[in-house]
Amino acid sequence: MKQRVPVSEIMTRELVALTPKDSLYEAEKLFKKHHIRHLPIVEDKKLVGVVSYSDLLKISYADVTEENDIEAVVYDMYTIPQLMAKSPVIVGPDATIKEVTETLSKVTFHSIPVVKDEELVGIVTTTDLLKYFIDQY
């Protein structure tokens, strides 16, 4: 297996993101449209938080396997800033895949934003890591 591979080699660079002013309706739409589970929240390219699809599920009591829209009434009760993780763990693009894997193995979340000079440049997820490790065989 390769040693000291930077996370920048496997991170997602074409990001789908929201701002704190966007709605939870927009978040749900993006999760479904792009088949993703994590949305960085940015202001002027600076990361201010992360919202996950499971965050929406927690407030809506929806079944993960349902194709129905998550209860709309709940979305009017919360805002992105209320729901987002406000101080997410971040890494730089030079962090190694090993370091990121070790971090994610010890926490309950499944993505880490990649930040360079205070600007969001990517995101790495457990799925990215699994694909990387599968490719090693």
C-alpha cells in the first residue's frame, strides 16, 4: 500500500454547498439530486459548518428508506445555522489518507472538509476512503 498519500488525491473537489441563508428544503433537494450525504455550509468560500442528511432525518423522524419527502412542516421550524455542525473537524489538503482514516474511525461523523488558507477546497468521506482502499487490491 502506498505511504503518505495526501487526502487531496481522493477528496471531492467539485463541491455542492449551501450558505447559512439557504433553507432545509434546498438542503434536501441537493442531497437527493446529487446522491450525497454531507453539505458544507460556506460564506465567501469560508467553511462555517456542515449539515448531513442524517441531521435532516433526525429532526423529521423520516424513515431512511422512504422515497417520500421529509415532513415539510419541520423544515419551517429550523434553519441551516441551527442544524449545522458549527465547528467541524477539518484537515488541510496535505493531510494523509492514513491520518484522515484514523480520525474518522474514532468519531461518529462520516466526512471531513478539506480547507486551505481558510478556503474550502474539498471534502473527504468514508465512502471516498473505502473506494481508495478497494482500489489498493
